[in-house]
Amino acid sequence: EDQVTQSPEALRLQEGESSSLNCSYTVSGLRGLFWYRQDPGKGPEFLFTLYSAGEEKEKERLKATLTKKESFLHITAPKPEDSATYLCAVQARGSQGNLIFGKGTKLSVKP
Amino acid sequence: GAVVSQHPSWVICKSGTSVKIECRSLDFQATTMFWYRQFPKQSLMLMATSNEGSKATYEQGVEKDKFLINHASLTLSTLTVTSAHPEDSSFYICSASQGFHEQYFGPGTRLTVT
């Protein structure tokens, strides 16, 4: 069964304190792995797509990496506005394109 | 970036009535649209997948006669919750994509059934 597990469930950081979020996955043929950010009461906002092991993508203070079993979202020198829930999702080959989501990591960055 | 809108953003209805939620892709043609529901402090649960002009594919456990999905054009999909009950109260989110690429999500619709 295709599955996505994110850790930790919650992460509290001081402003400027870098850290990483983990996304472990099992899927019968990975077509793509996606990272989203979700603010309370809003829909998820697209961040990155990763397609193959070894791939990396960056956007401002965020950097996503991918291996054959997991993905990391590295946050460098976070700011309070980075506080949100970060969702990881996988898309399996042979699917209609639907995403399988993890439960998310709720990040809080204190000034 | 791609923009997806939803209307209404929130709705309150009485038990037994029906509610329609619209999802529009504003600046791209969406070959596939998806409908999710999200309970408080939980992740997104896929309800159904719809391709333009085709019948929607519902996930196991989702009643297709209760949650009617129409994907009439490449920019519009609708979800109708029929004979709504309090347990249908939730946050409903749609997304749109072009083929097997990233999905862009709408802002969500908060449904409260009294």
C-alpha cells in the first residue's frame, strides 16, 4: 500500500534556527513527490516537485531533496512568516494523478 | 503561478438541503480536477478525481450519490453535497492540474450543516 509518513508532527524553532523536515514514503513506482505549505483555513500552496533520487530544488529559505525512500525539506534561517503546516505528497505511476498526502509537519518559528 | 478559485468560501445550510461548491482554474486549462475534504488538524483526504467530460472516479467509502461531481469544462468543476447532514460539515478543497503535474489548490470552502 502506498504510504507517506512525515516527521516530526510539530516543530518549534527560534528565528534563525535552521532545521529539516522528513518525509518517508513507500510507493509502487514514484512518478513525483510534492511539497506544499498550508496556512490555517486555507488551501495548500505548491512549493516543489521532485521526480528522481538525487534531485534538489530551492526557493528562498527552503530546499527540498529526494532519495529513493525519503525527502527532506531544509529550512535555513527561518523567519516567523515561515510558520505553517508543511505537507508532503507522492504520486504513483499508473495512477490518475491523485496525490497521497502525509499528515504534515506543523512548523512554528518564534521571533 | 496557477490560480484556482472556489466559491463560496464558507456556507451554512440546514440539514436535508443541498449545497453546490464551484471550483475554477483561472489561468490554465485543467484536464483533471480533484476534490478533497479536510477535518480539523488532519491531512487532506481525496474524495474523487474528475476529468473533463468524464464521470468522476470516487475513492472507496465516498458516496457518489451524495457527493455529485460535474466537470463540464476545462476550467470548471462543481461538487454538490446532497441532503447534507451535520456529519458532512468539513473543509472542502479542490485542486486542478494539467496531466500528471503538480496540483494547484483552491482556497477551500468551509461547510457547516446545522
